Amino acid sequence: MDEKLKTELSKQGIFTTSLQELYNWGRTSSIWPLNFGLACCAIEMIATTMARYDLARFGAEVFRPSPRQADLMIVAGTVTKKMAPQVVRLYNQMPEPKYVISMGACAISGGPFKQGYNVLKGIDRYIPVDIYIPGCPPRPEALIDAFMELQKKIDAQQLTGENRPRHLNADEPSEFIVPQFGEHDLEPTRNSSIWEPPLVQIAQTGSDESGSH
Amino acid sequence: MTHLALMTQHLDQIFVLTSHWLLSYLPIALQPLCSAILSVAAIIIAFATLFALTTLLERKGLGRMQNRYGPNRVGPCGLFQPLADGVKSLTKEDIVPIRADRAVHFMAPVLLVAASFMGYAVLPIGRNMVMVDMNAGVLFFFAIGSLMELAVFMAGWSSRSKYSLLGAMRAIAQMISYEVPLVLASVVVLMQAGSLSTVAIVNMQATYSGIWPHWFVFTPWGFAGFALFMIAATAESNRSPFDLPEGESEIIAGYYTEYSGFKFALFFLGEYIGMFATSGMAITLFLGGWSAPFSFLTWIPSYFWFFAKLLTIISVFIWIRGTLPRLRMDQLMNLAWQFMLPMTLLNLLTTGIWHFMLPGFLRWIVCSTMVIVPCILLGSGLKYKKKFQIRTYHFSQ
Amino acid sequence: MSTATLAAASLNLEPANESGMDQLLEIAMGPQHPSTHGVFRMNVVLDGERVVRLKPVFGYLHRNHEKIAENETYLGSMPYTDRLDYMCPLTNNWAYALAVEKLAGIQVPERAEYLRVITGELTRLQNHTCLIGFLMQDMGASGTPLMYAFRQREIILDLFEALTGARMMCNYMRFGGCRVDLPAGWLDQAKKVVAGFPRFLDEYESLLVSNEILMDRTQDVGVLSKELAISAGISGPMARASGVDYDIRKVDHYSIYDRFAFRVPLGSHGDVYDRFMIRLLEMRESVNILQQAMRDIPEGPIVDPKTKIRGFRPKPGEAYGRIEGPKGELGFYLVSDGSPNPYRYRVRPPSLINLTILEDLCLGRNVADIVVILGSIDIVMGEVDR
Amino acid sequence: MNLEAIKSEIEANVPGCRLELIANPSPSGQHSLLLDAEHASAVALYLRDTPNLRFDFCSNITGIDWPGKEVSQKIKVRKLVDGVEQEVEETRITTIPGSLEVVYHLYSVEKKHGPIVLRMRTKDRDAGVHLPSFTPIWRSAELQEREIFDLFGVLFDGHPDLRRLLMWDEFQDYPMRRDYVDPDDYEYEPTAHDAVLQRARQHLSQANPVQPSEGEAR
Amino acid sequence: MVGEGILKGLAETARNFFGSYVSKDRLTTVQYPEQREPQIEATRDFPFLVYDGADWQQGMRCVACQICEKECPPKCIFIEKSKDKKPDAFGKMQIYPATFNIDISVCMSCQICVEVCPFDAIKMDVEYHQSSDDRFGALLLNKQRLSKSNEYYNAIHPTEASAVDAQRAEELAKLEAKAKAAAEVKAAAEAKAAADANPALNASPQQPAGDPQ
């Protein structure tokens, strides 16, 4: 049914919907996050659900403690290497369709702690991330903003065709490698099937002006 | 006037009449079966809708208690929130842990929902609106209610998860312990009514002296029985502050830790339906079922009163949930065996005395004393035994 | 569904002993658990629901703060201290600034001291309210006390934001003072907030203090003796709940705390209820201090003008500076070798050291008690693991 | 509290102990006592139990890594040069052996005084990293000593449960030592410079041995 | 009496429940996307570069001194100096940043770059709507995205900005006076040296394009 007919019908008082719309509407309107906080950002995440910001307005205050019942994983805080396997495992335990918001600088890239030996430089090395929120920590408004961004993203998803979401594509994995503790670092250090950074463009020549002062 | 009376009567009996009218088109041989199907469908639809509304009410009510709005974006005033949750749950992936007992894992939520719905068979929702007027209705209700324990334990055991198992063990211990005071608290009504039929019990309460109804809750033993019944019912339906089996901060999600998607939604549904059923039984036994609270309000349809009372009780549940912290397992058990059980037994005695004393002021005084004094004594005895108190603190110089 | 294998692995499904001879059940609480206050893990061995062994596992939030600080300038570590105990950034700032001031012999102007006291005590209020909220959450109170706590916290965070520019990561103190002076109208707003605070505390107390369930859950649970508390280095409200009369504000006479009249509440039982009540009482004392400080705050400079922002190099030496943080004794130990970054930078984390006795408190208790005891210790993983 | 007085008091009462007073040049004036490992426990017990000292609160325990270094000193030496005695400048290289140091800050809750700073040093940084544990004396040492073992590799003899505290058990290195080499995990650094740039470049040269062609500017 | 405390607690929650319908204090939710909290002036989020006048390239205050790059604790600033020079607001010929990148996926909003900047060129923004699903593209802010006008700065931090403007105006006035004096001296010298008939070079400083005030 095309949009024109639909608006025409709705003017007549007839509301139509497609399966896709209903499916997407259900998913967007009822995103239950995993009760999962890592560090400082978790406090802002809690603050977002509290009275002042009230994430419940979007129907998302149902923080499920068990990954089996959660839809959204808000990676809120620094992911250390010691924690990374558990984060991936939790993600694997969540049922499809599942989404990940990478909240805060640390979860995106290691943030201020990226120089640390035990800090994972971004959770997207191991699991696919839908929305990134920069900030250290992001304000609760920024989290709500990202949440709405995620809703928009879900709403725009097609159930069929090339661009269908990951969970509807049988070829795409829904579980990812859980890294193992190695003697010096995690093994593997990243999941190269989902994380391919752009080629590091470090000035090979003339770098001294930027490299030494 | 008679015209008005007829109209209100018709309004009161509208569902019964509609059902009769529909059935009259069917061959007589099919009528009992179809009547049953019709009633089952009506109950499932009505209470599933109530479930949806209650989850919303709970979320919004808790929100208001916590100085916020609660869901208000999905549909007008967030009215479609439960619908969205339902759609989402239906379309979620269903995960069965690889080492779980698949059959039992699947059976558990189904059994829970089925058992919790079966209790409604004997609940009179309105005048002449009861599916089966069983002469052992109350007994049937409690028998079916104990099926829920089985379902819960099946869920916990079949998941092969430690948290699930802990939750199931807690649930079994709690539900069996509270079954005893629950039944004993309702026995007082049976003593007085002399019948196990729910319909008879309600009919007995649906009479009035002046404007006042003859609800059992308006007697000392009835009030005590009601209070005890409600405490036991809270525990029986795993509501806060007795929500230990799913104590989120302790054992994740208890026995349904490993459930996802629609099976999890079924658990949710089963819990709420079970809660409605026990509340409905409390209404039937103590609050006069579908009868109006004042004689001059009888023109309002009977089913309205039933649901109004049900919603009031649900609101109290929500209110309590928003306020109280959870008990610990041993405290829960202590409450059941050291407070609830003696109180319910004493209440039986009180009811007997009430029955054999002449109506009058003296009867009230004697029975009230018999209920209140032991309650206070037992309560403060427990308090004393545990030595908990409000403390005073000193300050360093 | 092969996710299940992973689930099985994470939940460690094997019974403690396959032979079935002993009935012990080993469960791993955490690192992802609703009431471990972050990523903390306890390997608990249960006999039924009774705890027979409990081994805490740390390090899930070990973000190498100390190592990073050793490669950072002295000032550069200041914003990192915010992220240590992320519930109370300003006291962390303060402790660090104090340590550096000791190391380099910097004097702090009077107005700056007042600002520090005001922000520090506001932080204490905020921390204690939230702690009680989290404690109640662990007890299963559906979030209502936590919501009230956060309602109040937001009001205090508004003050922090107006002063320092950030809600949580304030980065406010500087060596020899504070970064910015009070903006116009801030003091009046703060006075209003502080004046309204006792009313909130009254409400909070009527919601919680006399609640029988709460008393039943907390009294005589997790009893910590005075001797063990001292030996195990327990500090802050937790030690005072056990009757240890030790408040660094009184003992060290640091900053200008000598000028304020305030009392130090002491508990006598050392159980969870005492820890909870001591914090409530401490908040009332903090309100006292705040009122005095806001009444007396003088005009003047807010930072020692001699201290450089860039190129700050203390002379070689070492210093240990500590303050009474909301969680306990928060200390910073710095070793300087004369370079712009510290040779050794060490945080004395009260949260970690207060956890030393976790197993002692939990043995023989219920699973439900573990979370309550843990909640009453008041940990923040950012500080425990650093 | 005079540290000198405490030192002589300990020396008088704990036979055989060797204490050294380490002065602290910074304005904090927190001087410290260097204990020898053999008598450290006895000294600690003395400090804890003597009625006028009563250092019952071991607040803070820190590990410090002092890697061995070569110090070149220019010394003027009188020497015969070409038969004439002259003052010649000579560079003498002395190797200071490395050690791991553990610093204790003690307070007294009972007497409300402190701090007294104790230090202990290991013999070297490889095999002789043993020090006595203070956990039996102050319970607060339990987790802090584990942390120092984890991050510095000091082995505390007599510790009841000496496991890694923060890093995972399989981990091999001691990351807070000055010569620790971070794992190479810098694949993407859009704003790399200084040390980070060095590491990123190192990673790049390891990951793609072939020099990438002159790419466009970032 | 057993239950007294429980009843007290119930009364408290009931008070809040009914209070939420009448009192603003008991319904603290700010319904975020539609309602906003009043902007607090001191709020900071991510840094931006101030430029004077209308053209961001011309008026950029930054002179690529790289102090902020060096002082930034998490090292999220990257600057490349230009090869040529352009006049700054005071007319002095200065190099400018050829590249100025801030990786806000690392930035921890600590404001140290602002404190150390001697040119008032970098300030803190209040914009937190930065969430995106593009990790590598959207979160690395380049010079153009970082540049914001002085008017914008005045709008978000009025007190601070007017102080900065006043100080800069003062400096400019001083410089102008100095230049004037220098020009006078020069003119005198020129007049004196007129006999030499040497072509005098115009050394008076160029006026900047976009000058505040």
C-alpha cells in the first residue's frame, strides 16, 4: 500500500497498517534495557530512568536483570579487558532482535582511559553497536536523544530486501566470539569480522612536527 | 419506576442475556458446550485486557509515587504500551538453554497460565455470572491454585540455571507455607456461610440491613480473616514485599531467569492472572463479591462492583509494592508459621464464638478483643524476640 | 540455539560437587548482577541459602588510573580523579589537591577553603542519600527511595553544574584553590537547597527508619566489631557505625573544619542498620556545616596566584594527603622526582579497603543478606578497582 | 611525634633490627623509616601494641618500583697525566640496583596521631622480591598486599591468600612496573600524537610491514 | 505496635502519589524532547574553536600553538600547523592550524584545553546532541565542524564571553595605541629621513577582517 492511499484512508477515518509497521512499532515502543552498568556512565543511565528525566515515558524503564528478557544493551562505562568476555557473553545471551548503545567515551573508544593496559579500546571491537553517544559521561538528555535515535533507526528498518536488519538475515551471525584471557592481552584482540577500522592514517613523513614537542 | 428497574436489571444481566440469546440459535445438544466456550472466551478476554491495563496502571502508578509520569508516549497517554510490549514479546527470539529439559521448559509457562485461568471457573463476577456453580467451589479454587506452584517449580528446575533453581526453591517453600494460612483464613467464611459454593457465599453477603451490606469483612473475625487472607494472597502471588522468588536484586529474575520472548510474557501474564484470581476470591469471600457497598447503589450493574473492588485491591498491591522493601526468606517463613498460622487458628475460634453468641454489642466486644489482643501480643512478642527497635545514637565529643 | 552453551558457561551450571555427597551450591554473583553496584563479582558457596564461603573478585573496572596518572601531568590527573569514585567527584578532587598541596607546600586562600567545604559537604549529602536509595533498592523496594534520593541528587547536581559546568565530572579543584568563583546567585540557590534538605530527610526517615521490614532486614545483620574494623582499616561512616570514634575532619584538622561546630554520630552495634542510620545522621551534620560555611564565607581570591597551571613541577619528595571522604578515608600518596608528572601516584581507596571484611560479615548469612551488607558498605567500583 | 625518638625507641626494644631514617625533602615533612625484612614484623607488632604508640590503623600500602639505573657521575680526580699530576674530570658510571619498595602509612585510631611511614625494599626486582606480609598484624593489608603482588610482583611471605587482585589469573606481567610494555592494541587512533603516536606507528609497522602509500591527509 | 512503620511509609508514598497531581516538587519530570531544563550557563560539553567575524577560516583565533594538544589529558586533540601565516585578530601574522581535529569519542570534557589556551581560541560548547551510528565519521570533529562564531559563544556563555571580549578589546586597544605610537615615531623618523628619499616600507599592522566590537 503506498503512502498516498494510506493518508487518504486515514483522512476517512480508516487506519491501515502493514505487518512491518506493526512489528517495528512494537519493537520501538517497548525497548527493555538490560540492567547492566559498568562505570560512571551507569550512574547517568540510572539518572535517566529517575524522576527528572524518566525514561519510562518511552516505555523503557523495565530494566531486566536477565539478558534473556532484554532488548537493549546500554554499554555504560569503561569496558576493561577483564570485563570484555562477560559483555560479549551477555550480548550473546540476549534474544534477537537486540540492540547496543555504546554510551560514553570509554565504551566507544576507551575514552580517557584508552592508554590503560587493561582497558578495551571500544566495545565495537567485539559486538556490533547501533548508536554511539560521546560524552564523559553523556548527559541524561543525550541518552534519551540516543534512545530516540535508536527508535528512529528501528522504525526505518525493512523486513525484507538487502537492507534488512541483521537479525532477519540468516547469514549474519547473532553470536560473536567471546575473547579469552591471554597471558598479556585478550585473545583475539578484536573480532575482525565486525570491526575493521579505517586505515590508520598516520603521517609517515614529516611527523616529527606533530610527534615531538 | 418499574421501567427503570427493568432497565437496570437488564443492564445488570446484559452479558447473561446476550449469551442466552446467542445460544438460542444453536441446537440444544451443542448449547452446553458452546456456553462453556463462550464463557471461557469472555473470561480470557476480559482478564487479559485487565492484565494489560494493570501493567500500565502499575507502571504509571509507581511513576506517580516516584514523582514522574510513567509511560505516556505510546498511544494516547501511553495506553498502547502493553500492546507494544505484547507485540514485541511475540516477535522476540525464543531461547531454550541447550541443557534445559525442553518439554518441561515449554510446559511450565503454559501450565502456569492455564492453572491461573482455571480458578476463574468458580468466581462469580456478577449476578448470575459464574461459569460453574460448583458446590465445592472454594475447594476447587485452592486445589487449582496449588497447580501454580508446580508450574513455577517446573520452570525453575527445567532451566538448569542456578538462579532459576534458587528461585524455584524459594517459590515452593513460600507458596506451600502460605497456602496453609490462606486456606485457614477462608475457612472462617465457610463456617459462617455453611457452604463451599462461591455463589452461595456471595448471595449470603448481598443482603442489606438499612443501607449497610452484610459483608463478612464488617465483622471482627471477617476483618481479621480478610487481612490475613490478603497477606497470604500477596505471598501466594509473589507480590512485593513477598516477591522473593523473583527477587531481582538477589537472584536476578528467579525461576524465569532463563525465559525469553513470549514464554516470559506468559509468566508475567500468569502471575498477574493468579493475583487477580486470589484477589477475586478475597472479594468473593469477604467483600461481598459483586454486591454493591450500599443498598441504594444496587442499580449499578453487579459486574461493575466486582471489577471496582478488584481494581481497588490491585491499587493497594501497587501501593505496597512502591513502598516496602522485601522480606528475607527466614523472616517470611517466621511470619507464616509464627504469626499467620496462630492468628488464623485463633480466628477460627473467634468465628465459632461469634456464631454461638447472641447478636449484640457484647458479641462485638468479645470477638474484637479476641482478635486484636492476640494480634498485638503476637506482634510485639515477635518484635521483642527479634529485638529490633528504633535506636538512639550518641555523638562523639 | 547455541547461545545456551554460552549461558551455561557463564552461569557455571555444574554443582559444586558432582558426586552429590555434599549439597553445596556454588554461584557467581556478578560481574553483571543487579545489586553489585557495578561490575563486582562474588563467588559464593551456598548451603541451601546459607553462605559458607564468599570470595570477592575484583578488577572488572580496573582502568589503570594509577598507571595513566604516572604518565600525565599533575593537573592532567585532576579530571581522572573525578572518575574514581564517580558518585562524589568533588571530594576526590579535594583529596588529590590536598596531597599535591602537601607535596609542593602550597597555601590555599580562605575563600577557596570555604568553597571546598561547601562543595565537599554537598557531595557528602548527595552520596549518602543515593547510597541509602541503592541500599533500599538492594532490599527490593521497587526504586521508590532511590527515586526520592535521585530527585534530591538532581537538585544538588544542578548546583554543581552551575558552579563547575558538569553534573558529575566536575574537575573543580586546583592546586592552591578552586577553578572558578561562585557565579551570581549561586549562594542563594544553595542556601535554599540546604534549607530544604532537612525536610527531605524527615520524609525520607518517615519512609524508612521505622519500617519494620527494614529493621528486620538490617538489624543484627553484618555485624562488624570495633576491633576488626580498626584492624581492617575500615574508615568513614562504616567504622563509625561500629563505634570507632575516628573522623578525619576532627582528627587531622585539615582545611577549615575546626571552625565549624558539628558532631560525629557513633553507632554501637555495627550492623547494617547502624551504618544506614549513621549516614542519615551525618547528613544532618553536613547540613549544619553547610549552613555555617555559607553564612561565613569571606570574599577574597580563590586560588593561590603563585601556583602555575602549566609546567607545574614539585620538588622531589613524597606526600600522603587524606580527607574524610563520604565513603571513608580517601588518601593520595604522591612521589615526585621533580618531573612534571608524578613518579608514583597512589590512591588509597576507601571502598576497596572497606571490602576487606566482606566475607567475615557474610558468612553464615543468607543470600539476601549479602546484597544488603554489600550495599551498606557503600562501594563504587571505579574506586575499588581504579 | 618525633620520628627520631620512635626510631631509637624501637631500636632499644626490638633487638637486632636495623632501621634507617629516610628524610623527605618535600614540604610535607613526612619522613619515613626503612625496615629490614627480617625484623619488620617484630617492629610492626611493636608499633601496634606499645601503649604510647598504638599504631593500630594501617591506612595505606603502596608499592613503588625503582628500576636499576646507571648513574654517571663526573668526578674530579687527581691523576698523573703525561707525568704531570693534573686534576682530570672522569665519568664514573655506578649502577644502582633496582628494587621494589613497599610503603606503609600507619595511623593510630586510639591515640589519634600519625602518620608514621614505614618502607621496605626488596633485594632486587627478579628473584628476591620477597617481603614479610603485614596481613597478620593489620587486616587492612590483605587486599592492598594482593594488589601490590598483582601490579608489582612483590611476594608477601605469610599472606593467607596471595592471588592476583585486579588482573585475571592467567596474566603474566606486572603492569605497574616501570619497564612494563603495554600490549599492542592501538589499531585506530585518529588523534594520535606523542607516545600514543609512537605506539600507533609501531603497531602499524607490525601489522602492515609494507609502508602504506602516501595516503590522503586525515 | 507492629506495622506502624509500614503504615508511615505507605502514607509517605501516598503523599507523593497525590502530590504529583498538585505540586511541581513532586512531579519533577522534564519531558525531555519537548521540554528542556533551563540552560545553565557554566555547562560544558565538548570543546569548540571560536572565530571572530563572519568567516570561520579568516577569523579563527587558534594559532596552532599546540599547547592544548599537549595538555589534553586523554590526548584527543590533533593539530597540524600550517605552512603559511595569516593575520590574527590583533593583526599579528600567525600560523594557523592546517588540521585541527578533536575526537569526541575520547574527549572527557575536562576543560583543561580551555584553561591552558592563551589565545581564548578554544571554549566549551553546550551541544550534547552528538549521538550517531557512525563511529569513525561522525565523532571525529574537524576544524570546520569545530568552528563556531564568537556570537555563538556570547550566546551560550554570556558572562564568560563578555569578559573575554572586554579583555581582548583592551589588548587590541593597547596594541593599537602602541602601533599608533610606533607609527608616529616612524612618521617622525620618516620625515627625518625624507631627505634620504628611501622608499619607506609600510610596516603598520594589518587590521583584522573580523574584529570583535
